[in-house]
Amino acid sequence: MTIAGLTSGIGGIAGLFLILIPLVLIHEFGHFVMARLAGIRVLEFGLGFPPRARVLGRDHETEYTLNYLPIGGFVRLEGEETDSDDPRAFTNASLPKQVIVLSAGVAMNLLVAFFIFFVVAWAFNPVVETTITGVAAGSPAAAAGIQPGDSLISIDGRTYAPQSVLQFSTSDFTEPWRQDLLGHAGQTVQLVIANASGAQRSVSVTLRVPTDQAPGALGVSMGGSLVTTAGDPVTAAGLAAGGTGRAMSLILGAVGDIGKQLATNPTQGPAGVQGPVGMAADIAQVVSQPNAFMVLLLLMGVLSANLALVNVLPFPVLDGGKIVIMVLKRLVGAKGVSAFEAFAYLASFALLMVFMGWITFFDILRISGQ
């Protein structure tokens, strides 16, 4: 590995920590605030994970600590892990209060995802415009003087709204243009084209009838270019709400893909799914690109939505699993569940570590080009 590669890798890891740590702390802050409001005693709010480095301060009941492992934070509640006689203990709170406290971290991550997407949509309003990436020799496009880097604005006055990045769409955004051109094969159409600097011009083009040797009516290949402009708060709010929902649905799909891959072919990594190493590598590449700040904000929003969805899964070490255990305790009695609870937490944590190792292994293979 070169010095530049090593420096880039370190920068990517640092960037990942700078994104993840605030998101985890915000998640834990949600638990902290709702526990206080519910009258549950909060013993500790920790930055990082033990071993403890120092006590930062105290109030009437809570210690605020700094810990050596810089991987987020935690909130320690009275009676969360063991029985307690304290009337303000988590284990002695009503089930609705327990569920609200456990769900508060998820709610905070969803709010953060919405807020970040709102800021991106208002301040940057990123959209993908259809761009000409290649022009075939002897094609109608070449005869009309269309150049790679030009953007399609309209066909005979018809326009197609550029796709917002916050739609997180996996569909081919060039397809409407392609179908419109094919629908006019053999006809003369009026195209409005913009060059790379944004200057527009109108050109008359007689489209060809596609053949195996000359596919496409215009004779171009299309791609996308990222364009940013100032948005407005009303539209931004709608894009943020839709973007949060869309990000959650994509993450849910990825969880399903991971489960399918583990069940059918665990020797191959799931396509499109990355662990911390893969994300750090992506961040290392992003920081040197144009619009890096906006892209990092988008990544932070997606990761916040990711944390929200993952934490509602019914896995004992996660908030969703803890809620399931709390419900079971009320249904079958604490004694019937407590013997299983410690084992469930330990086993789920071990499985989570194995899973992270599995994802990281394939991240390293991808980065190394194998």
C-alpha cells in the first residue's frame, strides 16, 4: 500500500467515526431524555464504551463519563439488566414506559435522518440530469453537432423532470428520454440541448430507425450528471419525508438480501451491502470529490435511517429485541424469561460479531480487487 493509499484509508476511517459517533450518541440521548421524562433513574451516560477514562461530571443522579473505546456511547438505567427494589428502576416501570424509552433512540435517528435530508434538499436540491456520455460516429447526433457532456433539455417541447437524489431510485432515469426518441424513430424532431456550462441551443435532428448495427434513434449513450441548486422549504420537507421512507425501504430490502445470502450462499458477499470497512473506503473516495460535503450529509442521513431500522429488529441485543423480552416478561412472568434473557443477549451479541466479521471479510476482498 502506498503512503497516499494509507493516508486515504486513515482519513476514511476517521470520517466514518465522525459520522457514526454523533448518530449513536443521538440515539442514546433519545433513551436518556425519555427515561428522565418517564421518571426512570439514569445512572450513567457514557461517551464511548468502557473501560472508563474519566468522569466528566454529575448531576443529582447521573454520571457523565468518557470511555476509552470511541465507538458511540451508552445509557445505563437502574434495573435495566438486573432486578432492583428502586421504585424508579426500569424493570419496575410500566410496559408502555419501557417501550417508549426503548423506542426513543429509533425515533431520534428517524428525526435526524429527516432533518439531514431536509437540509440537503433545501440547501442543495441535488438532482440527476440526463447527459450525453458518448456520440456514435455517423449518427444523427453527430450530424447535429451534439457533443459528449451535453444535456438533454426537451424533445419537441416535452421535458422530463430531473430525478431527485433523495428519491434513492434504482430505476434507469434515462429510460423516458430513450423511449421518447425511439417513438419518433425516422422522424425529424426539435431537441433543446445544454452544453456543460449550461448554455442552451435548439437543434433539428432526423432520427434514424434503429438496427442491430446502429442501435438507438439518436445514436448516443446516456448517463447522468449531478446538479445542485437552491431549493425551497416546502418542497424540501416533502423530499425529506419521502427520502426517509425510501431509505428505510432500501435498507429493509438489503436486510432481506443479507438473510437470503446467508441461507443460500454464505461464501459470497451480498451485492450492494457494505460493512464499516467498505463505508470507510467509500468515504475516503468521496472527500476528494466535488460536492463532498453534500454527499457526506446524504450518507449520514442514510446511516441514521439504517440505525433506526436495524434497532427495531427483534434481535435481543437491539432495542427491538429488548422490547420483545419486556413484553414476554409481562406475558409469562419475569422468572420464566430471566433465565433465557442473559443467554439471549450473549448469543445475539456473539452472532452480531460473527456477522460483522463476515461482512468485513467481503469488504476487504472488494477493496483489494479480489
